[in-house]
Amino acid sequence: MKSVSAEGQTSNPTVTILYYEAPVGLEMHNAVMTDLQVSHSGRVIIPESFRRGKSIIAVLEGECKILNSLGERVFSQRVVS
């Protein structure tokens, strides 16, 4: 997943991570992380300090802007009794 610049130099990737707070978070969060290490198999290594207490749903290449997410409308609805 290392990207190669026009000069042929490799750089560590920037990723967007989608996650829920563990164990039963209902609201999806996202975080952008830069300069991560990459394993020999090509997967980004997410630090344990970040992973702790989270259920990671997806790792996306680059900095992504989340427009809509599952469940966001549930929290924006007002309860009428």
C-alpha cells in the first residue's frame, strides 16, 4: 500500500479508519492517520494504542470525507410522545 511519488520515492500511506466504540457503540466514527507503517504483506499497521476500545469496520486509502453513514438519521430524529 506504499505510494510512489513522481520522483520514484516511496512514502507511508494516509488512511481513513471507520470504527465503532467497542463493545456496543452505535455511532460510527472516522479518523485520518498518516505516516503509518506497512507490513510485509502490504497491510497498514494500525497502532495498538489507537485500536484499543474500538471495533474497526474499514480502512480506506487516503483522506476520505464521510457524507452519510448507517444510523446517523436515528440519532437526528426527535422523539415525539
